[in-house]
Amino acid sequence: MSAEMEIAGRREESAEEPSLYRIRHSAAHVMAQAVLEMFPEGKLAIGPPIENGFYYDFDLPRSLTPDDLEKIESRMREIIAADYPFEYRVVSAEEARELFRDQPYKLELIEGLERGQDEYGESGSESTVISTYRHDSFEDLCRGPHVESTGRIPAEGLKLMSVAGAYWRGDERRPMLQRIYGTAWHNREELEQHLWRLEEARRRDHRRIGRDLDLFSVQEEVGPGLVLWHPKGARIRRELENFIVDAEERAGYQHVYTPHIGKLDLYKTSGHWQHYRDSMYSPIEVETEEYILRPMNCPHHIMIYKSSLHSYRDLPVRIAELGTVYRFEKSGELTGMSRVRGFTINDAHIFCRPDQLKQEFIGVMELIQELYSAVGFRDYVYRLSLRDPEDREKYVEGDEMWDNAESAIREALDEIGAEYEEARGEAAFYGPKLDIMVRDVLGREFAASTNQVDFYLPERFDLEYVDADGSRKRPVMIHRAPIGSLERFFAFLTEQHAGAFPVWLSPVQAVVIPIADRHVGYAEEVARRLREAGVRVEVDSRNERMNAKIRDAQMQKVPYMLIVGDREAQADSASVRLRSGEDLKAKPVEEIARMICDDVRERR
RNA sequence: GCCGACGUAGCUCAGUGGCAGAGCAACUGUUUCGUAAACAGUAGGUCGUCGGUUCGAAUCCGACCGUCGGCUCCA
């Protein structure tokens, strides 16, 4: 968040056009004034500028309605029109406490400021100056900066978007506040552009495309968060799976199959039960034993490793599986295919010597880059999640192991020249991790891939290898999932291509469109020959006009439309239309087969 | 899980206490067509579920289920 704010702050600072950061920050103050006028007893939390706009959190006596939002917005326009100057002043902690004596959240913020924390409660390098900004009757604890006066906020670039719940300080044990989100831009055009982008994002949403293209469904009768892959979605998934397994076998992974359930004791040994019980399904009693739906594949893979003795020369051992797991995600967290309760991880566990860690991580990153470039993924960032050395309770012990693992990943990143951000305190409890972050069409950030070093499980399962001197040593484990879950990856892929999957992934690669009934026989013949060449092809023999068939194929994002009429039947050809709208004119059937097969081979 | 909104035909949506609707899709028939929607007809509904108020509920109230937007969480 802070990075985005800096970007907004750096932008076009000039006398005639204030930065979006200032505009949004100021809009938040104006909104807070309007809300407080409506609810004089309301309590204020924080109201920062964010990407695309701003928000402010309030503790109010009742829930806000869309109606309220309209009223607040029109009051904001009045305050803007009145052009009140923003006045800055520095106050002492005592003054501040007096000023905000009826504002408990502000008092908490003041306390934090005294301890050198920012408004999110993070200890930062900010100076501990306490300051306020005042306009009209409204004064807020704030470090600024703001526009000179409310009139500099472009009223025509402003819009309140939604109201949502948000916990104070992001802590679910603390009160839930009401957050009003607004968007603000320099002018009406920019606002409209932004609204258009949101509209466009909705059109690309994988949930909508999944239904329109008949790729998958999630049905109440089956259960929330449980995905049904329809034939066309399954076709795409199968292509992806084949591609991944091939690439991994080339990279030295050994693929296995293991069952979806296992004894509860196995997950007690692994520690998952103790740590993640709340998001695991309840045990199933079978005879006298308890079994659970597995939330992770690692214990099964570990047991494969343990089934034989390993020499130091055999390492690394890389056990891979497209492993299906089940996790109880809270109901409010489910989203289409990107957050579900049963999913298949592109999983593997690498068992290696400590000195191989860096090299193995490099291998993992190279694999990720290979896979991502093949599916046209460019827009991603690496995030290195480290432990918080001050929070010792959250992580397994072993400073030396942590340091080694963290530096192994860092060195691997440096060696392949990857840029990355570091996230302190974001490591798993058993080791640091490297996430690949991507954004969905609505700009929400997700981890597409999670890769972790683990020195905890080898300990728990007492894993060993025999070293050169004959002594028993402890291997290190890497959990790695280059594309994370197939479900989530599929969601990204769908949104990225807006449903127009590359030819090699398209469930239907070509539709043959006969112009009139008398051409159906020839169309079938063309389809048969393409099918023999390995093309996924259908004939649209419905009683519809050619234009309607083209439109339907176009909306189904079929890459090749092959129109056949009298001329084509005569010439042993088909007229090729691409989904881009391009007309390649008539081409011999053999050539068309070659074109499509080339696309598939080149993964276009 | 928490806050809020929403749930009517396959899809998009209208209907705010008095006979459940439209467009598209589907099906049937006519048409046999040259690069994004032919024409006509037919069928399709426990208005998310359960309970309550009422002479009467899609409509008002309650609970539950689900979806959406956030928050929290994500091994």
C-alpha cells in the first residue's frame, strides 16, 4: 500500500494540478466532515488515500445505506464549492489529546505517534511530530499533505463507491467499523475512464467467462467452494496438466499419486493439525481410526521419501504431484475458482542437502519463468517473506537455520537477477517463503505461487540421508508450487486472456461453418481431416445463417472459424476467419491443419 | 467468521400487498443464406429455503442457505 501511495504522491506536483495523493487525502477529510455532520456522535478512525481513491473508517450509531452515501456525496460537493482553506498546525501530544478527547481511535493513534508508529500501528521511521489539518469546522489528526483549499478537489472527478465493514487496526478481535470507499481523479474524463476500467474488469471476470464459455460451475447443491469442471474447462486443465508434468519431468521431478485422505495421526506428526485445525475438515471415523481430508500433500510425499534410505549422492529427491487437497475456508472468503475449498496443487517437495538449497531454489524459479512465459504471464512480482525476528513465538526455533534459508533464497533471487520485495513477518511458521504475486482484473493481489523452505517437517518426521562419512544427516525440504492451485491459476489465465485462450489451450480450436445445408457433408469432411491432424474441431450444422454462426463462434472465442460454401467445396479449401476478425481468405485444408498445429506447437 | 447489499425462467432484468412478466438463449416450423444476431410459433417458474403477519405475500417480518463487495485469514 505504501508503495502505491508514494507513486501517487510523486506524480505531477504542480501549482495548477495538485497530485492525486493530495486530492484523495483531502477528499477523505471532506467526507469525514460530511459524515460527522450527519452523525455528530460518530467516531473517526483513519482515512488514507489509496490506489484509485481513498477511504475513511467510522464508528457510527447505525449502518449506512446507499441513500446516505448520496447525501454525503452532495454535502461533500457543497464543502468543495465553499473552498475552505486547509490549515496545518503542529500540536503537542497534550493539545492533541485535548482536541480529540471524544475520539477514542484518534487518542489511540496519538499514543502510537508518541511511540513512533504510523496510523496503521506499524513502527516506522517517521518523525513523531503530531500535526492536524483543519478546514471549515473540521479538524483532523493528520500529517498531510493536502490541497490548498477544498475548492482544489475536482468535484467532477469524485464519486463515493461503496460502504464495507473493516476491523479497527485490521484486527478481527477489535470493533468493526464502517468504511466508505471513494474514488477521486483530476477531472470527469479520468473518473469515467476509471469507471470504464471497472466495467471492463467485470467483463473479464473469470466467473462470468466461466459461465458464458461453459467452463465450470460452483453449485449450491454440491457445496460452496467446490468446483465442477465442465468438459471445456476440463480440456483446458488437462492441457495445462500435461504441459506442467512434462516440464517438471524434464526438470528432474518424479511424479507420484497419493490418496486424498490420511490418518489424523500423520497430520499430528506434521504439526498441521495443531496449527491449522480450524481450517481442516473434521476427522472421519473409520473402525477405530480417525482420518482426515488432507489439507496438504507433504506428509504423503515425506512417507515416500522415508520408504527408502537415501545417500547424499541421491539428493536432491524431487517428489511431485498434482495433489488435491481440502481446506475449510471461511464462507466469506470464497470467490469463484480463485478461493475454493477443494483444489489441486501443482505440488512438489524437494529433499536436499543444506548446501543445495540455493541451487534448488534457482531451479524452482527457472521452472516458474518457463511455465509463466509459456502461458503469457508477464505481470508478476516476487515477494520474499521473512520472519519477524522480534516475534519469536510465531516461528519455529533455530536462528541459524532461518538465516541460512533466508539468505539462500535471497542469493538465488540475486543470481537470476529477479527483482523482489521483502515482507518482514510474512514467513510461514516453519520457514521463509517466496511468493509470486499477481493481480486479478479488479486489481486485487494474490499469490499465484508459493515456495517455501522447511526445516521443521524433516525434524518432525526424523528424515535422514547418509552423508559421505557414513553419518546420518537431516535433509532440508522445499515446498514449491509454481502455479499454486490449478483452480486459481485457471482463474488468472481466464481473466488474462478474457476467455480467448491461446490456441493450444482452446477447448475448441476450430469451428467449421457450412453456409447452407448442402455444405454440411463437405464441412464434416474438412472436420474429419483436421481431427486426424490432431485439431479439436466442431461443425456448426445448426439451421442458422452463416452470420449467426460466426457471431456465436466469435462469442465463444474460438480461434479459427472455417467457412465452407460452394467455392471451398470445389477447391478442397476453407475460408479462414480468425477471432481477431481478420479474414485470411480461402486456404487449402492441409495448410489450415498445418497452421493450427504450428500454433499448438509454438504454444500460441 | 464479521459488516453491508442482493437472490424472480438457462442468462440479463422489470414487477413493492390482489391473475408472475420482457429481451436473449432453448425447442418446433418456414427460410438455404458469403464473414458478428433471418422470420414465425411453442414451451419454460414451489419468485433461494423454512416459518410468521394478512381474507390474500414475489412484495411485509424472522431464521437459515447461497452469491457479491469489503474486512479478517490463506500451511
